[in-house]
Amino acid sequence: MKFYAVFSPVILTVIVLLSLCVPGGTGLSTVPRNSDVLIVDPDIPTEAIPDDVAQQSVPVDEPVSYEGAQLWRVDFDDQRKKNAVAELQAKFDGAMWAFNATSVDIFLKHPKLAGARKLLRRAKISFDVVIDNMQRAIEQENPPKDQLELWENRDGHHMTWTAYHRLNDIHEWMEYLGKTYPDLCSTKSIGKSFQGRDMKVLRISNGNPSNSAVWIDGGIHAREWISPATVTYIINHLVEEWDEQPEYIRNIDWYVLPVHNPDGYEFTHQYDRLWRKNRRSAIYGRCAGVDLNRNWGHKWGGQGSSKQPCSEIFAGSGAFSEPETKAVQSFMQTSAANWKGFLTFHSYGQYILYPWGYDRTVPSDHEDLKRVGDEAAQRMKKLGGAQYTVGPSGDTLYPASGGSDDWARGVMNIKYAYTVELRDTGRHGFVLPASQIQPSGEESLLFIDSIASAISKL
Ligand code: 0X9
Ligand code: ZN
């Protein structure tokens, strides 16, 4: 894009400032990858694809290769550096993956590296190469397939917490839990994704009618694999060690959706490891996918979301335009459950975030949310786990409207609504080695324990 030729310095400054508020930037940075062509995944049931879309479709061919692509951590502590980062986004398709007050993680594809390096050297801005070949990192993230096959066929399921599993393994294991522990567990498909996959929820409950209820979800962002892995780790612990749990955990009805974005999740396993959004099909050459964490109905379409289909933070055509968000909204609103907690797991950065996300402001009881979050973070650290930063989302991370946590708090009035950004702080980013599932699961158990304990005191 001929960025400087098109925009005046004043407009440039405004756009730069806006683009710094969000990961992946605004429309400036999000030059479509393989998403600007009309593609439909070949293994989805064709009846799930509307006719007008199916007729326009061509099959996806080769998986996306990230050979030579790099993740850079760039200094970001003054306006000059921020402008340079915006230029990296605009001119070199740099995708902003995460940032804090002093540095930003920028993902760059191989052909753009030389130009981007030159830009930073000329501006005398220092940076570290955190991942020097993304394709290599992707290949090393999960144990090799033949090793995975060796572990198969125990107890009628294939689930483990030493590898990242496909959707089918997760769903079959949930069915197994329902069959094995019928007095404690039940499964329900609360709807279908855009491509027709089930949105499977596991309910864990002792059936006590006075119970409070807690919602947990993972995998709303497709590439954040540690999230479904951690959420299933939590389920496994609760179910397999139910009798050893304290009363405040046993007197909660737990509703868990491990893979909120099943189409995106499968797409990351088969075609593009770094896909974020759902798989709403591109129509007439436009980009595919809606960011499901910009699609909820509290302050939808505000700061930190985009109206551009090609953006990584595209909010969709309206609040709840997507079947994946609509299904959860309907399920929670029509359920008789006494919702007191809403916990949504993402990665990465190691944050415990609470509302509001749409702006740099807090609800009146923010001190309660901070105290409970801090307690959890302290216990997690003490266990020898990772260090989590606790704070209101818009202020601690960046303002982003249309998130599920804001809806849970703003519309459903659920007191303990948190977004957890799991491991790590950027060394591996979204491509976190499977060996970290277990420690991530252990520290997250302490988090849900702290929330359950706080709910019992309400
Ligand atoms: O931007 C997001 O959706 C979340 N971060 S991520 O890197 N996993 O994409 C943070 C969402 C925090 N909540 C709200 N802003 N409502
Ligand atoms: Zn996320």
C-alpha cells in the first residue's frame, strides 16, 4: 500500500494512534493472507453452506506455510517508535500480536523481513527476534503424529494433555464423560457453527437446586490452542476428582464449552495455524471470518473493533450476527441457571482481565473483581506457576468492544466475569509447546478455585 502517498501527516497520526490500540492493527495492517479468495473447507458438510456461497467456492489447496516468518519484539515506549511500528504494519503487513507499555510483538512474513529490518535500523529502533522461523515453531509445537497414534484407544477416547487435539477427539471425550459419569456429567450441543459443527457444552453438576452456575469457554479465537487444552484440563480434574473437591466447588453447576469456534479451530489444524476468526465464508471476493470476540451485544461496534471484513478484528454485520455467539447468548439467556461466573480463556500474555473491555473504565464493584483476581494470581505464582497481571481489560490491555466478558457483565449482570489470557508472555506466543498444557492447567485450576470460593461468599 502506498501509505504516505495517500495520507497527510495529520491523518497519518490519527490513524497511527488508532491502529496502536489493537492487535493485528486496523484495516491498515490486515492485508488479507489466503483469506481474500473465496474458499470453502473441503471437509465440511455441503448442506451447511448456503447455495450462493457454495456455487462461488473453490476448495482450499495447500496448507499455509510460515517458512521464514518471524516474530519480533520491538521497542515501543515513545511516539516515534509507535509511528515506526505503524509503518511496519502498513508497509510490511506486520501483524500486531500483543503489546505492553514498552514493547510490541510484530509478526512478519519472510518476504517482508529485509525491508522491515531496514526501516527499524534506519530509525535506530532496537528489536529482538523472538521466533526466527515460525514454520519450524509450528512443527515443533505438538508431538509427532506417530507418537500421538500410539496413545490412542484408551477408555474409548483419545484425549491427553500432552498434545493439542483435534475437535473430534475433544467431542468424543466429552461424550465419554457423559456416559461414564451420568450422575455428574451431561453433554448438549447448544447450536451449530457457520459450517455446521456442533457447539458442545459439558454440564458438571451434583443436581443441588440451590447451586450457583459458572460458565467457562475456550477457543473463541481459533489459533489460541492452549485455551481449549487448558479448559479440557479443568474439566478432567473436576470430573475425575469430584469427590475430593471442596463444597464450594461441588455446589456450583459448571457449564463448559471447550471450543467456542469449532470451524476456526479445525481450520488452524488443517490449513492455517495462525487463523483467528470464525469461518464465515467470503462472498464475492471479500475476506472470510468474523472476530467472535467483537460480535457480542454490549457496546458492539465501538473502539477496538472494525467494520472491515478483512480486518482481524472485524465485528461482523451486527451484534450476534454469528451462529457461534448467538448460540451461547440464547443458551445462557434461556437457561434457568443462576449465573454468577463467566470465565473465558484466551492467549497470550498472562493476564486476568475484568470489565470493562470497551473502554478504559471500570464497573462500580471493580475492587471486588480486582481483589479476587489478585488472590488467584498470588496463588498461581506461589504454586510455582506463571506470573499473571490483574486489571480492567480496556486499561490493562487495550480497549476492544463487543467482547463476551462485557456482555456477560453488562447484559447478563454476572458479577465475576473474567477474560484470562493464558501463557506465555511472547517467547512462543500462540504457538506454545504442548509441554506447557499441564502447568497451564494446574495454575488455571487455582484460578477457578478462587472464583468458586468468592461466589460461595456472595
Ligand atoms: O482482543 C481480544 O479479544 C482479547 N485478546 S486476544 O489477544 N486473545 O485476542 C482480549 C479481550 C478482552 N476483553 C474485552 N476487550 N472485552
Ligand atoms: Zn483471544
